[in-house]
Amino acid sequence: MSTTQDIAISVRDLKTFFYTNNRCNKALNGVSFDIKKGKTLCIVGESGCGKSVTAASIMQLLPTLSRIEQGEIIYHADRGDIPLHALEKNGRHMRRIRGAEIAMIFQDPMTALNPVYSVGFQIKESLKYHMRMVGRAAHDKAISLLKEMGIALPEKRVNDFPHRYSGGMRQRAMIAMAMACNPKVLIADEPTTALDVTIQAQIFELMDKLKREHGTGIMLITHDMGVVAELADDVAVMYMGNIVEAGTVDEVLRQPTHPYTKALLASVPVLGKGKNQDIKAIRGSTPDPLNRPKGCQFADRCDFAVAQCQTMPEETHITPTHRVMCWRYKELVPNG
């Protein structure tokens, strides 16, 4: 069992709702997990399940027509516990934490980078604000960060504007900004989507270095189960605003107990089995978040659904670290 000393951020019963046209979208409906120091938590699930909203809630970067309705987000800083959910979004305290102690790599670099400032200026802005680094020292640090990201001719490209970078280069520049201050917690929202596999490996190696040398806790949002198997210490599987299964990477990938987790794993092609292997797509599609079905949100797509699934299942601990939300989980547990 983890203690508070091992945990960087605790999220408990988080409910984040969006309000549009007099309708309420319960994007997160009671999410709980821990980001541990020096460990990687991978959050997986289909698009629209609430992964990015979870990241935005922690960073206090939610849009205007949304708010945290319930729950808490506690950052266990060296100077004491800080309730992030209670801080003003654009207040001085949150701005000091955001970028320096808790950094985020956004999914879309084109909208995250400011088009009217050079890439170097934007990296140096973070160094100046959080680390009081200016002049030649900040300029050299920005060049060094771009070089670490595998960007050719960093001495020249540091002065270029984002539109002169390719999609992959913009992604790497944004990762450089996030890693600039050696944050205590790094939230990465599909950080290598636009990158080739060689650069992906370099980025993950840098993230692993942060984790080993600085004890950084990492929350990695991804669709790639190969990345999960390679990098994760813990895994949380999200569906329609709920964590339906969570545990260590071995527990979730080797002994999945929720039908959705099993379906995700069955839909991934296996290297070496050739083009004729049987890849099982998950039937149906995610329900309308503004018109949710009763009970288990996955029931309409589930091969194991029964009448009891019309009632939302309670969270059950299979082991101290492995939990699941499913009425029939015992039938899915090996030798269960």
C-alpha cells in the first residue's frame, strides 16, 4: 500500500461537469486515483472517455462553462498538501505551480504554442518566470532542451516561429517547454502522436530519466497498449467518465477483469502474428454523454451484460492494488 510520502497527487471522487445549452455533460463522474512519485500512471480508453478532462481538471485549465462539482485534487508538495481544486484558476498560487511543479504536454501543439512568439522565447519565458533564469543562461538552456529533443540545428531553430516547425518538431518543442523546470509531476496527453518511432523512443527515454533522477510522477494518457506495457507502473482504464478498472500494469494487462479492458486488449494486433490474425473490434459506439443509459455505461456493448447491469456496479477491490467496477468480475478472474 502506498503512503502519502509516496504520492505526488491524490484525486478522490472527482466530478467535472460541462454546461452547454441548459444541458449538463457529466464528463467525469467520480474518478479516483494516485500519481505516485517516481512512477508512471497510464490512463487508457477510447476517445471521449474523459482522459483529457482529467488532465485539465488537475491543471485547472477547464473551459469557462465547466467546473469541478465534487471531489478533491490534492498535490502533496514538499511544503505541505495543496488542494488544487480549491485554487483560483488564474490566481498567483496556481500559476506558480503550473509549469514549474506540475507541467503538461498538450495533445495539439499547434494550439498550445503561441504563433506570434518564437519557440525559444516561449521556452525562455517559462525559465524566466519559474527559475529566474535570464539572458545568455536562459538562451543556452533553451538550445540545450531543443537539442535533447532531437531538433537539428537548435542554435538556429530556437529563433524560429512555430509555423516554421513541422508537426513533429512542434510537439518536441512543447515537450521541451514542459520539461524545462524538471517538474515534480508531468502530465502527458498523448505526447508522441505526431512523432516517428525513433523520436518516440527518445522522448520516452527522457521522461524515464526525469522519473529516475528527479522522482517525477508521470501521468501518461495514451491509446497505445504497447506504450502502456513498456512504460507503465500503474494503469487506469476509463470509460464514460469512470475508472472501470485500475491496478498495477501486470494486474491489468495480464489479469484483466472488466469486459471493457478485455475488449481493448483483444482489439490490439499482436506483432509477429501476420495480417491474418483475428482482431476483434469493440462492437457499437460510446453512448451520448448527454443521454446516458442507466447503470453500467458499457452494458450495451458488453458480451457479458445481464439484467443486473441496469444498476451501476460498485467498485470492488480484488487485491489491495487492483480494483474493478463490474457485477460479473468474478467470472472473468482467472481461476476465480
